[in-house]
Amino acid sequence: MKRRDFLKLGGVVAASALLGRFPSMAAAQMSGRRVDFHAHAILPSYADGLKRLGIDAAAEEGFPLPQWSEEAHLKFMADAGIDYTVLSMPTPHTYHGDAALAREVTRAVNEEYAALCRKYPEQFGFVAALPLPDVEGALEEIRYATEKLGALGVKVASNSDGVYLGDPSFDPVFAELDKRGALVILHPSPARSLPREGVVTGGVMALYEYPADTTRAVVNLLANRTLEKFPRVRLVVPHCGSFLPYMKSRAGGMFRLLSAMGKMEAVNLEAGMKNLWYDLAGDPTPDQMDMLLRITGENHIVFGSDYPYVLAPIVLQRKKALDEVLAQRGQSGKFYMKNAKKLLG
């Protein structure tokens, strides 16, 4: 089969298509390279796009866009011993009520990510942003980004303008992703309405709202059985599973009660959580690792740095401590390489 015929198969439909477009993927799979699944690039198309959309990142997130350059990111990877990074667009997401403009900005961001990955094919791959809750725009972008730009999959927000993952209106998007066996990286987004005045958790989103909204989205996905309907989707939950380790018993008990009352279908929450993937972005202390392992197995955990939102010196310090723990537990090879190969392939 000729290379152009391979590419027609689509970005994440077949490993051969991925490897043909990004040589680094072949290297990552063949030589056991260390992969970072949670990192961002702050590209001009993104910063300019937010201005066009009328989105103030500092006001929405309680945190300004960090400084980023390809040189600094490559240096960080070298210092951290990371061979390959799967980049995703950060928050805020590219939708602010104008669907046409959101499509335009999202396409520009994905084009620039693809150009960066073509420039550094051995170091970078990317998952495409989608202009959700615009479903038709998202379907168009999935096809374009995976088939034309070589995206490894897509990034989705926990909620898009108040519409959460698991909402039936997103089923066509998940059906398309399921058809492609897609890698899907989840990233939190602030809830539409938050108690900000006098409430510390309503200020900087990373303090509480990010893990809270991630948890809300995943519980909604599981309650609506979205991933049971579309089982080929490979969904990565960020930040050590957020609050899901606590929700295993809490939501599990409530789901059984609600099912007995006829208010929802029976859901096997524990099985659903085990089928998800989880990255270690944040502060993966031994306590957090132990909690995460209560809801999943060692074979579904991958590394994430959250660079550049977490500054390089802090990531390096945390990673040094993490590496010591992983080495003691014999988990380094799994979390950095073996699981990455399975998730990407």
C-alpha cells in the first residue's frame, strides 16, 4: 500500500497511519521512549484567537497565560528525561458564543500545532482542539485534523459553554471518535457559574475548580453510559484522576440508590473507572498514587507534566521525587513507556 493510501485511513484509525505521518511515533513505540501526555504550547494563533473571541484568560482562569517557547520546552524535556510530548491546547477553550469564529480560531490553532510537530517530529505530537459545543464544527475538525494534519486524537473540555461530556447532544462526536478508536485527552474548564466573591476556590481555577469540573464531567459520562456506547474511545483523565477516587464509593452508592428508585439505569461505576486512562499531572505524591490505584490498575496510568503551567524547576523537583517512588515500586517502565505505547497504538 502506498503512503498516501495509508494517510487516507485517518489520524487515529490505524497505527500505520500515525507512524507514517509522525516518525516519532514509530520511534516512541520501538525504542521505549518516555512520553508526556499532559503539556501545552502557548502559540500565537491561540493567544490571538482568545483576543478575537473576547476571552480574557487571566479573568476566566484566575491565572495568566504562561510564557512558552519551543526552545524552552525542548530544554525542559531534555532536563526531565522526556523523549516525546503529546501537546494539547490549554484552557480557556475556543468557544465564546460565536460558532463560526470558534471554528476559525480552532482551525488556526490546530494548523499551528501541526506545523510545530512537523518541525520537531521526533519530539512533539498533538491532539486537536474542537469547537464544542458546536457539534457539526467538531465533527468537521475531527476529520480534518486527524486525516490532514496528523493529529494523534483530540482534546475535549470537561464542559463547553455549560454543556458537559456525557450530554446526549455530544453522542455524534463520540460516535465519530469511537469509529476511529480515538485517543481523547480531557482537560478541565471552569463551570459556567462559580461562587467567586469571598470564596477562595472561585479564584484560581487550578486550586479546586479544575479537579471538581473534571470529576463532574467523568461522573456524567459514566452515568449516561457514554463510554459503554462508544467503547473504542481511549479517554485520558488528568491530574491523578482528580476527585474520582473519593467518588468511587460516594457516586457508586448514589447510583445504586437512584437505580433502585427508577431514576437512572444501573451503572457499573467501578468497571467504568477502570476502563479510563489517567495521567499524573499535578502533584503525584505516594498518597495520591495509592488513591488512584484504588480506581484503576497500573496498566492505565501515564505520565503528565502540565508544563508550562507548572514551571520547569517545580516539575523537575516533583519528577525527581516521583521517579524515586516509581523506581522503588517497579512502575517506572509502565507509567513512562509501556502504557504510553499501548495508549498511542
